[in-house]
Amino acid sequence: MDTVFIRELRVETVVGIYDWERRIRQIVSLDLDMGTDIHTAAKSDRIEDTLDYKAVAKRVAQFVSEQKFQLVETLAEKVAALILDEFNIKQVKVTVHKPGAVSGSKSVGVSIERTHHA
């Protein structure tokens, strides 16, 4: 299996459990690793034959920015489900970074891997 990836997709959203977090928008950063087969695209050299990472990034950014999450775990699960449901891929790894959530750290977050079940 091949991997198409997106690194540090930054999106503003509501995420957090504290009252003050529910009233503001914070930036989260997403890393997406999407398992797919690129052989056909490599032979044809046509965007129609591959996973369009720009379309994925645009859709994920739209979804995350329009939602409200209490937990980064929920955000990761919903993004993984969206990618598996809407794009023709077999597996996805979603890493969500929440910068500044813990003093002294660059970011905290969660990383999950999910597989499309046919």
C-alpha cells in the first residue's frame, strides 16, 4: 500500500472542555496519512486516477472549522470517518495537534489509524 500524506493542515475550530475554550476558536494542526494504491495514477499521470490531496485538505478543513469538539479524540475519529467515507482509500492515520494546550510543550494531541471495512 502506498501513502498520500498531508502535513500540518492548520484549521481554526472550537475544541476543549473548559468554558473559556468553548467560547473561542483555536488552531489545531492535522497530519493525514492515507493508504491507497497509486500505481494507476503513476502510469497515467492523471489526477483523476489518484487521491486528490487538495480536495481532501479542503474538505477536512471545511468540516473541522464548522464543528465544535470537546476532545481531540473525537475530532480525530470524525476526520478519519469522513476521509474513509468520502474518498476512495483503504486506510487513514490522523494525528491531531493542539498547540499550546500544555505549558512547556509545543503541542499535545492524539494519533489514530482506521481502516475502511468493505
